[in-house]
Amino acid sequence: MKIYPYIALLTAIALTPYESHGQSTSKDSNPSNSTSAPVYKVKQADGTVLYTDTPSPESDTVEFDTKTQNVVSSPSTPKSILAQTATSKTKTYKVVIASPAPNATLRNNAGNFTIRANQPTSVKAPRYQLIFDGALLQSNTTGVFTLNDINRGEHQYKVELTDNKGKTLASSALQTLFLHQASALINSN
């Protein structure tokens, strides 16, 4: 079986103790004090060179230069990039009510109307909740709320964005609408 020279060299380097890779843990930087396993160079009959950790009569011991290091240190990341990645991880949610407009007057004798909300930011929350007259009235994933049989009068409402666990991520401004209905006393002939 033929062993390629560079594979043997890589194997020999991998088998040497940690200190021989230029990362000595002691304060003494003298290479003669390191306890690395020796590496041998053997020139074969076909002219190829084989590096191994097993000595033979034809082998020569390889001495590594003190500047040889097999560990690459990563460059430090600039602080501005670190600051950008830290701020980009915070998600900003926003919800706005598209219709009806603030202080809108709606006329519907049955008390039916629709409230529409949307998210103008690229970060989307999974759930919308309609808070109508101080109570949770509906929850869905579309932001379109169809209300039926609402009594006439002044009503306050807002839409909240929540995650799947119910945590509120954003809330719209509190708005008011006025629902008008024809009186039952008019034209009651």
C-alpha cells in the first residue's frame, strides 16, 4: 500500500503533542524543551518523499523552524460590525389600523362593519388581536375583523400583535368610532 507523502506529513503533525504546534502553554519558548514527537523524512526509491513518525535506517529527522505555527488566529472583528449585528437582532414590530379612520362615523342598522389592520414593517408577527371597548373581542392571523350586531354609540378599539404564546409585541393607537343606526321610532306608521 502506497502512502502519499503529504498525507503522512499531516498525520505526523496531527499526532504531535499540542506544544509542538507553536502554542506552548509554558512561558519558556525554547524549542529544545518541547516534548513533541519526532518527524522523520524518508526518500523512497521512486523519488517521492515520505514523512512519518516511525524511524527507519534510511530516515532523517526533520527539525521544524521555531517560527512554524500550525494554528491560525482569527482576526478581531471591528466593534462597529459587532454593534450592527447586536442591533439588527432586535425585531421591531408595528401595527396600524387601515380602516376605519380615527373618529369615523359608520352607519349600519344591523350594527355590522369591518376593522382592518396591517403591519407596515418587514418583520411580521403571527397573530392580531382586536381589543374592542376594553375587552378582547377577536383574534386571527389576517388582521381583518368582521363585527356583527354591535350596538349604536361610541366605541374605542385597538389592534395588538402577539406571538404564538400570547406575548404582546406591538399595539396600535387607541381609536374611536361612532356607530349610527336609524331609530326604531322613525316611520313606525
